[in-house]
Amino acid sequence: MRLKIGEVSKLLDMPVETIRFYEHHGILKPTRREGSKYREYKISDIFNLTTCMSYRNMGFSVKDISRILHEETLNRYISEIAEKEMYLNHKLQYNIMLKEHFEKHRKNLKR
């Protein structure tokens, strides 16, 4: 099964420009139909695109995602996920402390 960019856009409810952006950054590598200017996206391209969307939601950069999809070993990928998790834990702890500080400050102002 091969789809044109408009079909992929409708299938994933994603703007065509976003698909082209990921193609420009090497995440997608569609083929060109012989004798035509149309791009054709395979199931593997659609899988990479949906995987990319998941990684973006986890805070990975486009450069990191391209590297993960095309270059990284499983162990390196696991390591990167652990680093992101540690970063988010630190950020969460910071935000909890900040929230507690604001609550304390608000209570002191009410006195």
C-alpha cells in the first residue's frame, strides 16, 4: 500500500506541511512515483511518522528522533529514554517545590 501526502495527511489528521517538515529532516523517506512528481508513502513511513509524533510528545528533538529511527542501537535508545525520564523527574520535583513555596507565600500574605 502506498499513499500520497494528502492521503497520509487525512489518515493522521496532520497538516501536509508537518509531513514535509519531517521529510526535510530525514525522518521520512518517501519514494517518488516514476514519471511523476508525487511522493509515495509506505506503511513504514506512516509508522515512522506516528512514532515520531510519540517521541515529540516525550520531548525529543527532531534531530534526536531522526537519529533514534535511523542510527541508534536499542541500548542507546533505552539510555536516552532514561535520561529524559530523569530530567522529567527533576523538573517535577522543582515544580512541586515551587508550588509549595507559592502556597506558603500566599498563606503568609493572607495573615
